[in-house]
Amino acid sequence: MRITIFGTGYVGLVTGTCLADAGHEVMCMDVDSAKIEGLKNGVVPIYEPGLETLVKQNVAEERLLFTTDPAEAVSFGTLQFIAVGTPPDEDGSADLKYVLSVADTIAEHMQEYKLVIDKSTVPVGTADRVSAAIAERLEARDVNIDYDVCSNPEFLKEGSAVEDFSQGARIVIGCDSPRVEPLMRECYAPYNRRQEKLMFMDIRSAELTKYAANAMLATKISFMNEVSNLAERLGADVENVRRGIGSDPRIGYSFIYPGCGYGGSCFPKDVQALARTANDVNYDAALLNAVEAVNDRQKASLFTKLSQALDGDLQGKTIAVWGLAFKPNTDDMREAPSRALMEAVWAAGGKVKAYDPEAMAECRRIYGERDDLELTKRRDETLEGADALVICTEWKAFRTVDFRRLREQLTTPAIIDGRNLFNPETVRAAGLLYFAVGRADSL
Ligand code: UGA
């Protein structure tokens, strides 16, 4: 099958590469010519385990093509995936300008039937807008060409995107035309062999499914963070509570890890966008607003604890920070708790010495060269001359620590652990102050 993908960001590049790897001929289109040139040579602009190898293999086998030419991209595939970004606009709604501009491009160049697929996370009702944009442009061209628009939301997680693509729990497709089902079945056939994963439904339900899934997961996390704040105040240990409630299969163990707040490009943006959508239809989404508020408070809690450990005086202090990415196995720092922490440290007159296995270049890109930010080559270099340590991301490399050595290195022997990596007794036995999340003496 010949498939075109618009947008070589996370979703577009993973989708295009995996579909090519499954045997389809795929052309990825992007307006960023430097990125496209790089991709043609196997240079993947994001860190995603397994992706670069797959890109290289499929480019070499000429199943994965890249272009900046919209006419070539439109004529290539019967299937036209829209996987461009939907950044939040000023009021938190998803900005659809890129999605609608791709719809316009498709309609401008199409000469025969096309199935247009919304892959980006877009608000309920977007497929109707994409369809209207195509109809309008075709009318302006004074041509009558058939097309369909369907919704096929993506459920990939950064850091395990390639694996998620082939082993995802479901493939949701929202459509309103009998032409869509056979085409989408053919597209996903390689991933639908062992069990039926395709779920066909109406378009608006498919669009809402994406937001509901992310909002539900974000709700689980904020709920658990709320419980952790209660545990700190009640002298309970949230790690015991987590095991206790997760063992009930109706609740389950996943996404109930308390921490320093959820980040990334999806949960914060999607919870906000769904709350905006609710607002647009005059519904007060009280739960969604609370999920976001709890998360903001949780992100701020790292600094609150740090400040407490240093008796409220950050002026001239150096804070070691382990982990900059919003989660392990990615270099993505969008909405990362580390950013809220570092910005608060700087605002209070402190300095940061940080290490992350993947996200240091990204950190430099965001904050540039500044006197109060040092990025070190090795994890333990952050500790030299540091007053306290804050852990923001649960990278595997942070789990093994010589606490006695660490005790000697830090001026104020305090660890603020936003990810509950250690046994509090072990840390405290080495003479360190230990502020974790929802555990005894962490307040
Ligand atoms: C999320 C969803 O998990 C994907 O299914 C979805 O496709 C994707 O958004 C998207 O909409 O594109 P992602 O943002 O890559 O994926 O990251 P997650 O692994 O879900 O983690 C999100 C945040 O929640 C991280 O900051 C993580 O630290 C936090 N988290 C996760 C917790 O604090 N506790 C948990 O128990 C789980």
C-alpha cells in the first residue's frame, strides 16, 4: 500500500517508519527541509529507542521516502495521514492551523480518491473541519473528486513508541463511510494478525477516546499525588498504599506511581484542551480542572521541599539536579518537573548543576548558556560543591548510589527525591536527610 504521512514529529515519524517496516511504501513530508535532508541520511532528530535503526533500514530498502514537495506527497499515497503538531494556543485549546493547512494542501493537489486520516491529537469535531476545508478547496478548484476523512488517534508513549506501535492494545478508527474500513484494515493488517485490535466507531467518539484515555491516566497520577500529600501529613507511606490499592485488579498497578507531577507534550496539553472543549459546550469539567491544579502543585513541591531543607535560603547555593527529561528514555523536556524546579531555584538566587543521560543538549537549547546552569558529563560531578541533591527523573542510572560518599559531598546532606527511588531507612542510615514523595518525614 502507498501511504503519505504529513509531519515528521514524534507521531508522524514513528507511524511512517513502522508502517514502512511492515512492508508498505511510505512517503513522509515535512516543511522543514533540514530535517528531511537529515532523515534521508538516517539522522533521526529525536531520541527514541530503536527508531534510528528502523529508519536507516527502511530508507536503505527504499520503502521509506522523505520529501518537502507537497505535490509529490499528495500524489504518492492513497492514504494521507495528518500527523502535524497541535500546539496549545493562548487559552489552552489545541491550535489547528497546521492540521487545516495540510487539509488544504491535500485538496489543492489531489487528482483522485484520497483517504485523509487525522492522526494528530485533535479536538472533537476536527474531522468535520478537515472535511469542510477539503470540500471548500475542491470547490474552488472546480473539481469533483471523492475523499473520506477518518480519525485514527495515536496512543504511543515516548521512550517505547516503536514497541507500542506494534504491540498497542487497540487501533481506534472513527469513520462515517463504508470505503474507509477495508483501506484501514489493509493498512494495519500486519499489526492485526494475532487478535482483533481494530475498533471502528463514529468519528466523534474516536476523537474523544484519545482525550479520555490521556485524561484518565493523568487523573490516576494526580489522584495518587493527592494521596501522597495526605500520606505525608498523616504519617502513612504512599508506597504501601500504592501496593495496597494496585493489587485490586479494578484499580491496577499502572499509572499510580506518585511523583513530582506528570509532564511531557501530551498529558498537560490534552487535559487542558479537553477542559477547554468542555467549556466551549458550557460544561464545567471540575474533575479535569482539579487534575491540572493538583499537578501544578505537585511540580512545585520539589522546590518547596528543597527550600525547607535549606531553611528557606537558596541565595548563592548550588543545587545538584539528576534528571532533566520529563521521564526516562527520552530527551524531551516539555513541561518537565525539572524545569519548574530549576526556574524556582534561579528565581531564589541559586545555581544548578545538572546531569541527564539524554536531555542535556535539549536543556542547553531551552536555557542557553547561563552562569547559573552547569551541565556535567557525569552524574556524580553534579555533587562537587553542591549544597543539596534533587532527583527529577527516574533514570535507571540513578538507582544505585553510594550514600556515604554522597553524604560527604553535599554541604547540606539532603536528597529531595521526586520519584521515590530509595529505601528511606537506607538513605537516612547514611546520615542524609531524605525528602521523598508521600513517605514518612518527607514534608
Ligand atoms: C502519554 C500516554 O501514555 C500515551 O498513551 C499517549 O499516546 C501519549 O501520551 C500521547 O498522547 O501522545 P507520554 O506523554 O509519552 O505518553 O508519557 P507517559 O509514559 O504516559 O508519562 C507521562 C507522565 O506521567 C510522565 O511525566 C511520567 O513521569 C508521569 N507518570 C506516569 C507518573 O507520574 N506516574 C505514573 O504512574 C505514570
